[in-house]
Amino acid sequence: MIKVKKHSNGTYHFRVSLGFDPVTGKRIQKRMSGFKTKAEAENAYAKLILDHSEGAYNPNSSMTFEKFTKEFFVPWYKNQVKESTFENRQHTINKHFAYFYNVSLSDITPLLLQRWQLNATEKYSSQYVRGIQGLLSLAFDRAIVLGLMKENPSKIIGNVKKIKAEIDFWTKEEFEAVISKIYLGDYFQHFQFIIIWLLFMTGMRIGEATALQWDDVDFEEGTLKISKTLYYKNASNYRFTEPKTKASIRVIALDTDTLRLLRNWKELQQKQCKTNFILSYNGIPTQKYTVSHSIKRFAKAANIHRIKIHGLRHSHASLLISMGENPLVIKDRLGHEDIQTTLGTYGHLYPNSNFQVADRLSNFIQLKTSEDTQIEHYSSNQFMQTKFQSVPQLCHKE
């Protein structure tokens, strides 16, 4: 990894090796300092490496994929995405990039990547493998930019076939069975109930839900404002971040049951702890594990199949579809950027109304035709007659 160090005065510095002098054989090193943040120092490091790269493939390069990943790709990638995104993908990088760690960049061939791909598809879903290979492809592209690889083997062999995963959700009846097992007389169970209820009834993403403040609820208008997400690392390290997309910033109209339950929860919560976080029982915003544990606990009690946290978002969409709601309304409530995302994800849940349309069309048109011809005779057509006395023979007989 990049060895960025911090001065006693609060600034950051680093020392970087730029290879060896072709004449003297001595190592070329450069030291830079005076950076206000660690991120600035890491960016300068990556730029320095790029500027000193010839940008041409070196077939004799012996740099291993491990060295490239840890010293060049990871620090660069970390500054390209959100911190939460990087942390979510860091585990994937550490686990699956290791397959190539002992191989030099120049020896990572399409054949080697094909072998990895086949092994991976035997263990993991196609969607997961596609995600891993996408990261590998990004790393290979970066190596090409730095003159360490000639071509991207991922683009040569292509990614695995995309298979649309079936979405998992609770039906209305399953949801009712789950919440019937929650005892609101217990403070923590009441908290767990609010989590499950709110996610099911609004379709929010978990990051949007954990970021909710009481100021975001307008009890008079009956609305919930979503304008941020929560980055949660631990109980002492969390902060608000921008939502996933611009369309994620939205206002959700709440039903009367949800408004009533939120009022009751706020009154109960504030007696225990003063906090502006809606989904909190101790003043600290809740974490994904707590939500996942709550789903698992009460699904088991109700003998209902367990779903993932995101399954509650799917459940809300499914509920609205079963109620016959317009896809555009569902799009707005979920915060999708376009209707294609909504229909692409949930379109198969809509009932096949083809026969229903046919039923509605039956006897809908008044079927009445003329008892006599209403058009003039056209001499150019030998079969058009002012008044048919007999049906002409149109078909040729053998």
C-alpha cells in the first residue's frame, strides 16, 4: 500500500520509487510533502506514477498482480468512488483478486482469466461473478494506462451471461404473519417493529431509512422527505452522505396507519432517549445487522421464509403492483431514475392482462353492417358491382 505519513504539523507526505536509472542502475525515488489531507497525498502519488509511466507496454515487466493491486489499483480506486462503495467492494477485491496475486501482469492471459471464470461460476451466482470480473476489468484497464499490460483479457473473453435473479419478497399475508409475532409492549421489539413496518410500507433503501430524522416527517401533510443516506462504519463513526441518485431525493406520502405508528413510536422513544434519528432505540442510528437480525428473528417465529433487507423494498413494490398501482407511481416512491428500471425489475410481477383485454373488447364495439352497398361502382375493378347478384368466383380452380 502507499506509505503516506503524517507530519507533526498535520500535513501529509510520501516517498515513491519510480524504478531504476538505466545508466547507473540506482533506484529513482521522489519525496513530496505539504498535503493537507491523506486523500490529496494519495492522489498525487497516483498522478506521479502515471506521469512517469512511458505509457507503453513493457513485455519484460515482472510486477505481480498483488503488488499492482495493493500499491496502484486500490489507492487509485479508493479515490474514484464513495467511501461506502469502496468498503463494500474491498472485501471482494481482497478475496477474489488473490487468485492472480502470484502471477505477473504480463502473464495474465485470456486463457488464465477464462479458467478463473469457469471456476467462479461453479461456486457463485452469475450476477456475483459479473461483479467480480467487472472490478478485474477495471484493474486491467488501469494497468494498461500505466503501461503494465498490453490488452485487457476480460474484454477479450467477455463476461458471463447475465441471468436475471428472481426477486425475493413477502406478500401481504406473509408480512401480516411476521408482524403478528412482534410484542409492542417490549421496547426493543417495538423498535424492531417500526423498522420492518416502515421499510415494507415505504420501499426505502436501508441507507435512506437509517438516515431519517424526525424533522423529515411532516405529520400535518402526511409526508416523509428523503434527501440523504447514512454512512455507518461503527457506533462512533457515521455521517450523512448524498443519496444514490438525484431521483432518490423525493417525498413519500404516508398512509394513516404509518403516521399513527410513527407518532406512537416517537412518544415512546423520546421517553427513553433524546434523539432525532427515527430508527434508533439508544440515540445511535441503527445498523444493517440489527435490521437483518430482526427480519430473521420474526420470520422464523412466524414460519415465513427469511428475506434480505432489500427484500422489504421489493415487498413494497410487489404490494403496490398487487393493488393495481401505476408503474410511474411506483417509480417515484422507490426513487428510480427512469421507468425502465422499475419495469425491468418488477415488470414480471404484473399480471398477464392479455386475456382481460380480450374480454373487455368482447361486445364492446357495436357490430352492425349495411344491408346494401354504400359505395359507388368502379369500372376499373371487375369485381366491384353496384349490387351483388351473386358472389363472383375469385379463386382459380386447378
